Amino acid sequence: MAYKQIVAAAILDSLSAPSKLLAARRTSPPMLAGLWEFPGGKLEPGENCEAGVRRELAEELGVQVVLGSEVFGPVPEGWVLNESAAMRVWFAEISDGTPDTLEDHDQLAWVDLDEAALATLDWIPADLPIVHAVLADTLAGATR
Ligand SMILES: Nc1nc2c([nH]c(=O)n2[C@H]2C[C@H](O)[C@@H](COP(=O)(O)OP(=O)(O)OP(=O)(O)O)O2)c(=O)[nH]1
């Protein structure tokens, strides 16, 4: 089964000594509006995944990033979101710009990297295993 490829970033305050994750609240479609996610989007035809992540973060948040390790999911396309889409996610640190809600989001939040703080956000349900993997990888020092 070929999944539509989505790419996204788990943006940390620091790749070397992470303490916070940048979460973004979606504005559309109605079914997902108000839910929190990893900023990112659909890969364009012919684009490689890392370039896609960088493009999406520039468009949506107005930032440039340094990419760290991938947050590996269970399939080659990353984390299965639904019957037709899967998402690869990379750790990232902002190298230029201040994140802003330029496109697709109405709120951004720097959240402490602990279970309780992350659980206060209403995440897209498909993202919950990814949130746990992000936490586990940061605790294991596997972000870069
Ligand atoms: N970016 C992102 N999308 C997610 C996450 N979790 C999740 O289920 N999705 C879904 C929502 C969408 O159906 C799809 C991503 O598409 P998108 O609408 O963000 O893509 P895009 O920015 O390229 O937008 P567009 O061209 O369709 O306007 O993946 C997540 O954490 N981040």
C-alpha cells in the first residue's frame, strides 16, 4: 500500500539539550481545526523529504531549521495517520526566524518535554504515538 507522504518536524528549543517542543494548532479542515500537531505538510512531487520539511516550516512558520535525527515510525513512510497517509518526522532546531502563525495555524506553543505538559494539549489522535516517541527519543538523547 502506498501512503501519501506527509513530512513534519518536532521542533525543539535545542537539539543538544532539549527541554521544549513547539506544537502548532491547526485551523483546517473543520475536523482537525483546534487540534495540535507537528508543523509540516504534504510532500510535493519530486521533492525529497528533508527539503519538504524545510519548505513547509518556512511557509507555515517563517523559520529556517537545522534538522536532527528522524523520529522513526513503524513503516518506511513513517507514522501511519489514516488509511491513505503516513508522516515522516524529524527533530529540528530553529536556526533563523521567530516562529509565527503565517499559514494553517492559529496558535503556537512551546511545551515542556514531559508527559503531563504534553498531555494538556488536544493533539490530533494519530499524533499521540509520535508524541510519545518524541518524548522517549529526547529522554534517550537521540535527537541529533
Ligand atoms: N502537518 C501535519 N499533518 C498531520 C499531522 N497529523 C495528521 O494526522 N496530519 C494530517 C492532516 C492532513 O490530512 C495531512 C497533512 O496535510 P496538510 O493539510 O498539513 O498539508 P499542506 O500543508 O501541504 O496543505 P495543503 O497543501 O493541503 O493546503 O496530514 C501532523 O502532526 N502534522
